[in-house]
Amino acid sequence: MSSGLRLGLLLASLGVFLIIILSVIRRKLNIKYSIVWLLWALLSLAMSVFPESFYALSGLLGIQLPVNTVFLIMTALLYALTFYVYIMISKHNEEIIKLTYEVASLKKELDELKKKNEK
Amino acid sequence: MKTLIVIPAYNEQENIANLAKEITGYGYDYLIINDCSTDETAKILDENHFNHLDLPVNLGLAGVTRAGFMYAHDHDYDCVLCIDGDGQHPPVFMSSLIKEIQNGSDYVVGSRFLLKKKPLSLRMIGSRILCFLIKVKTGKTVTDPTSGMRALGKKVIASFNESMNFYAEPDAMCYLLHKGFNVKEIQVDMKEREGGVSYFANPLKSIYFMLCEILSIIFIQ
């Protein structure tokens, strides 16, 4: 990894770290979900501070350019994260159907009660 | 037997009043579910005092029928019959489907092609593919897997109420056959839509629907 890439990675991961913390403080992000992103930022921070570990890992995996190891890890993590988001969407979809039904049936009962009272 | 007719309706202002009046004539309990229509459907339902649910957000057909099953489950119905709100399922056939449930079937489908020949249109090629897949998976022969006119017994209502992964009619049918429920088809005739726009007017949506169904039948159900 070139020193330029290292510096860029270092600054970017510090920036990401700050943005995550600020988002939680400004109540834009749930603490529950911030953990994943904080770990993510810490990992890229580690990558830029200790690139030697990635050289070793690249050798182990038979990858010639260490930067490709970085890309590989990043891509795999992104896949995992996206899949997790899809699972959450499915869960929310299911919850929305249940809530929608509950709201509609409560509204129906309320309307019927109102009509009874008017009579 | 306590029977509920579930009628999903999305932007059906031309059809819904006539259909509802016709169905009331048969004396069954019914529930029209307005899937957050953008036209006058809600107003028509209110003014005529039809028994109906107004969903606050648009759920799509799968979600609407789920809401219908939840309602049936909550009010302890023994049998649910689904009829499309666009008027393509003639209410004349309702009693014959319900009678089959009374005779001990768990799931009865109104098939257009049990006694009649299937035409060779693009849509019916899709139907044939689904029939073939269901035959391969379960060994049972069905003739009209996409038919939306169906009656459910109590066991099936409970199971549909729980599961999120019945995307539409064909995979629901496949699941029930696979699980050994007593599924029966009877011959009905259907009309062309009387007004409004069909969900399947968009070819991309049809392709997406077919892919979901094929995937679901092969791997999930």
C-alpha cells in the first residue's frame, strides 16, 4: 500500500468515525445500529495504522497486491451489511402489514361505536 | 358455518358498489378491504354503509388478503372466500366453493380450466409453467394456479395468518399441496374486468411476478 493510500484511508476512517458519533449525538442514528458502523471505522483505522498485518494476510491468501486484500474485506463486509439491511426490511414489511391491519380494524370499530352513539 | 367473503379493492370506484350489492344479496358476511385507493372508493364504501376496512397505507394484493385473513382469524370465521374487487369473479359460484369447504376440503380454488380448454395466450403459457412446476414438486395436477377466487377452511386461515411468505396464489397452493392439505378445484367462469386497470397491465410486473412464483415454488414452499 502506498503512503498516499495509507494517509487517505487514515483521514477517511477518522472522518467516518466522527460522522457516526455526531449522528448518534444528534439523534439521527440509533445506538443499536451505530455499533456496526463504529467497528467498521475502527477496522479501516487499523488497516491504515498497521498495514503490515495486511501484507501478512495477503501473503497467506496468495494475493499479490495488499490493496486488493483491503478491497476484498471491504466488499465482503458490505455484502454482509446489505444483507442484514434486507432482513430488517423484510421484518419491517411484516410489522407494517400487522400494524396497518390493526389501525384499520380499530378505526372500523371506532366508527361503528360513533354511529351507535349518534343513534 | 360462519363464512366471510373477503373483497380486496384498489381504485375500483366503477365496480365496487354493484359487486357489493350483488354479494349482499346472497346473505353471507362480507368484508371489503380498501387498499388506500386514490379514487372515490372509500367515499362510496362509506356512503353505502358497506362493511369495510380502510387501510391507512397501500399494502398490495398480498398484504390486503393477509389483512382479510387476520380479520377472519380475529372474528373466528370457519371459512373465508376471496373475490376480486374488479368484478371478474361472478358471485354465482360462491356457494359451490363454500359447499366444498363444508364437505371437508381445506382449500378450494375456482378454476377456469378444469373442464374447459386453456387458450394459448402469453399469460396462459405462464400458467402452464406454474402448473408444471407444481406437478414436479408435489405430484398433484392443478389446472388454474393463478386463480384468485378461492375458499379457505379454518386450518388454512390460521396458517396463512401467520406466515409472511405466501407471495400470491400459486405458491400458496403449492405449499398446501406439499403439506398434504385437502385441496380441490371446481369449475367456474370468469368475466373480463368491467373497469379500472389490472396490476398485470405492466409486462415488467408480470415477469417479476413469474420469477417470484417460480423461485418460491421450487425452493421455499
